[in-house]
Amino acid sequence: MTDSPFPLEATAAEAQTTIAEEFSFFGDWSERYQYLIDLGRKLPVFPEEWKSEEHRLLGCQSMVWIVPEGNADALHFHAISDSAIVSGLIFLALRVYSGRSAQEIIDTEPSYIQDIGLSRHLSPTRSNGVAAMLAFIRETAQAQLQSTRP
């Protein structure tokens, strides 16, 4: 698998706080959308061979591919989209959840979505896509926790 820059912060809670602080610097949503596009450009290289139906996330209007790796101690997610804004949304989700333990993922509600106003400014199809991505991350974490139980 490829190298991942995540996690950027020590905990998922710190990541959410930092995201909220960063977005508070922008006065309007055109600036916030541009910031999302800029974040999406920072995603690590995603190998072309991973862009397969096996890794495609259903429920998104855009094409989104996501590949998990790791175990209950540390789950890493690699993902990309063919949409610039969606790639930025992926960056935010990976910043909060990638590189964390399965238990921390399960215990962390995605409050950053409400905190930065995303829930009010995403189209219904993008909101559905974000929900599908977060569900995939949480389901992967839950499966890892269940696989470690006797």
C-alpha cells in the first residue's frame, strides 16, 4: 500500500477541532469550497489499479474509490474521487479517521460536518456520498473490532 500522511493530529477530536478552526478563517462558502478543492489536491497518490469496482464506494454521485488497510489497532484508509470538491471532503474524513484505532473511529461522531456548516451547504447527492463514506469507515472499524473478539 502507499504511504499515508494521516493522522495529522494526535486524536480524532483534535482533528475535528483543527478543521473547525481552519474553516472559521473563511468568510464565505466560495472560499470554503476553494479550500476543499485545495485539500483534495493534497491527497496521496492513489494507484490506478485500485480504481476498480471492488474498491468503488456506492452511494456517491461522483466516482469514489476507498481502500482500507490495517487492523483494530490502526486502520488506514486510502481514497480518491474524480470530483475536486469530493476529494476535499475525502481529505477531511481521512484527517479525522485514518490512522486511528477501530475503537476511536467508532467512538468519534463526525461533528466537524455540523461545526463547519457542511450539512447546510452540500447538495443532497454530496451529503449522501459523505454519509456513505463515513458509514463505510465505521463499518470497517466495527468489522475489525468484531474480528478481534473471541
